[in-house]
Amino acid sequence: MRVRRLQESDLESVLSLWNRTMRYDQLTPELLEEKIWDDVDFSPDLTYVVEHESHVIGFVMGLIRHHSPDPIGYIKMLVIDSKFQRKGIGRRLLRE
């Protein structure tokens, strides 16, 4: 398994992973792009994927909002392939 920063070429894989895993919160390609790159606080340094055998099995997007006197950091999106849940992958992404 390899953790690396999100690349634009990962969008289709992330979208497929999200829609397979988050059955009640489906995204379109346009909405996913809006949630990631159109977010005013998007940071490539806080957005990662996990690859396993050339497949994206995890995704996380963290943000630091600067809309108040004190910056606030949080996780905006997080998804792990259901076959790989409960194996420490989410914890590893959160550490990144």
C-alpha cells in the first residue's frame, strides 16, 4: 500500500470508490471536482489517496478554514473501500 497526494488523474477512481462506498451520498464528477478543487481552502498538502495494487482504496481531504480569527482544521471527506476497512488505513490517512 502506498499513500500519496491526490492527482487530477485520480478523480475517476476516487469518484468510483466514493459512490461504491457511500451509497446514500452519491456524487457526480462535477460535484466531486467542485468539492475538491473549487473549495477556496483546498490544499494539495492535505489531500491524499491510498493505492493498493494500482487501485485507489482510500481518499482523504483535509482543510484549514481561515474564515474566522483562528484557523480551524478538519476532515472534509474521507472514504475507505469497504473491503479494506478496519485495517488501519483511515488512521494512516489521518496521520498524513
